[in-house]
Amino acid sequence: MTESCSVEALLAQSYAPAPKVRVGILLVGGALSDAEGLHATDAALIAAGHTSLRRRASLQPRAGEAELRVADVIDFLAWYGHEYALVAFRAWPAACGDAPALTDAAQRAGCRIIWEIGPTDAVPAAGSDVLVRRLPA
């Protein structure tokens, strides 16, 4: 059975910050980066008493590069993952086949995980706390 819900409802159910340190939401590979996703992310942070300016992060590629490196995402999670309650991933071309490594890195950091997939994307083989299939606007 498939249940449809808004991204805001999804985040209200899955974002569970741990006071003081583990409060951020990390967006990787363009996950939840459309207007609805950003609004929902900001609403979840505000509901928990935080601001998106301080607690919503989106990883960017290195200067001069077009895509994130998987190794950079894994390193970031190893160093700073303890600051994030939730990591949302969307696969990007350079990460093809690396969903298990990304999921493992987020799990090791203690983060809850959302994998956002498109209408025709395959379900990642790696586990996640939430899998959301987003239809184009």
C-alpha cells in the first residue's frame, strides 16, 4: 500500500532533533531542494525552535567542479555528522552505485536518513529511515 503525504508531514514525522548539538538537517545531491522541500525543511526546523539559516545545510561541489564527490560527503558526515539529526539524499550521477556507502556514513554519524527518488528512479539498495518518491511539480 502506498500512502501519499506532503513533505512537511513527512519531516514532521521523521525529524527528531536531540537538543543542543544534533539539530541540523543536511540536504545532499539536491534532496528536498525544490520550493516545497525547502519550505518543509524550514518549517520543521522552526517548529523545533531553530532557524534554517543556522541549521539547514546543503553540501556543494568543490570550487570548479560540477558535482559533489561521494568521498567528500562521507568525510563531511564523519567530521560533522554529529550535528545533524537528519540527512536527506537524492542520488546524483557521480554517486551512482554509492547509495550503500552514503547510507552507512549517515548511520555511523547517528543521523536519520531520507532517500528522495524521482518518479522513474529505482529504489536505492541501501536502507533508509524514509523513502520518498517525489513527482515532478
